[in-house]
Amino acid sequence: MSEQKKGQSIEEKQYLVRFNADTKSHLHVKDEDICLTQCPDKICTIFCPAEIYKWEDIRMHVGYEGCHECGSCRIGCPHQNIKWEYPKGGHGIVFRLG
Ligand code: SF4
Ligand code: SF4
């Protein structure tokens, strides 16, 4: 067993899902003004299962680190205002099973 594995906590050894976040977001709101002026329902704050999108007074905060990579925001934004790419290789969600 490697040194790193020996040092793992019980929680780490039992993980089913974890995230290896990149330093750069793979999610971008293309035009903040559209969110502000043309999207009263801010539906991305509802359909995203990971609650990545949070409306903060006048802008959308995108907490990309916990993205489940389900792809819903590609089709769910009524204004096609979200640019979504797969995270770079080695980053993003990590499934232990499945
Ligand atoms: S659903 Fe699209 S347009 Fe509406 S707030 Fe979210 S990103 Fe902006
Ligand atoms: S891909 Fe899915 S989890 Fe990630 S931000 Fe879009 S809706 Fe949320």
C-alpha cells in the first residue's frame, strides 16, 4: 500500500463520489445582462442538481467545482446562455463505482 493510501481517512476510503476540481471553470455564463434583464425565473438555479448556480443580487455566481457533469445546463437555459465543456482530463467528478 502506498504512503498516500495509508494516510487516507475512513471517509476517503469509503467515497463513492468526489471532485477533483480544475482551477479554471468549465462553465461560463456568456452574457450576465441576459440573466439580469431577460430571465426573471433564473431557472438554472432550480434545474441544476448540484446547485452550481446562485443568483447574487445582480450576477450569477457559478460554483463549478461541484458540477456533476450531467449536461442539463446545455439544454436547460432558455437563452442558451451557458457555455458548458467537459472538464479537462483528470478533473471533474470522480465515481468510484459504476
Ligand atoms: S437560466 Fe440562463 S439566462 Fe437564465 S439566469 Fe440561468 S444562465 Fe442566465
Ligand atoms: S452540468 Fe449539470 S451539475 Fe453541472 S452545472 Fe450543469 S446542470 Fe449543474
